[in-house]
Amino acid sequence: MKFLSLEYVKQHLRLDFDCEDSLLEMYADAAEETLAAYLNRGKTVQEMVDSLTEEYGAIPASIYQAALQLVDSGYQHRSPSSPAQMYYVLYGFDRLVKPYMKL
């Protein structure tokens, strides 16, 4: 994980146990990689972090929120199938990240 921390992820998910820490770290890595690809700010997560930090002085809060939404979605919906309707992009995700995309 380059910008998310396990402590922050667990706080967001309201988890106080350690038995799934490695799973949460994998979800956080996947969320960061997804954002790096989506934002088109370099080929790696570190390049995305450097680009955002250089342009904005820090990683914008909405990028953190989007990453946490991706982790939450992966954790809560561990299977690609569900009896409930599933959506391709989380509600609000686009609004959080589109201002920071490089075209």
C-alpha cells in the first residue's frame, strides 16, 4: 500500500480484529492500482501518488474516499454474483475521481 494504511482501512470498515489484515491489504493494493490505471497518472501507484502530490501538494481527500469505497466494496461483496442488483461503478466514484484524471 502506497497511500492507504491498514489502520485507516480498518477504521473505515469499522473492524477491530486482525484475522483478515492480509486480505484487507490485498484489497487496498487493488484499490490503489485501480485508481492509478483509472486516473492515467503514470504506470504505477507510486507515479500516481507523485503526480497528485506534485500538482495538489498532497493526495486529495476525494481520492482517499474513492480508494476506501473500492476496498469496502471488495470486502463487503467478495463474490461477483449476488441476489441483489450489482453496479459496475460505485455510486459517486466517478464524481470523486474524474477531476483528477489525465486525458
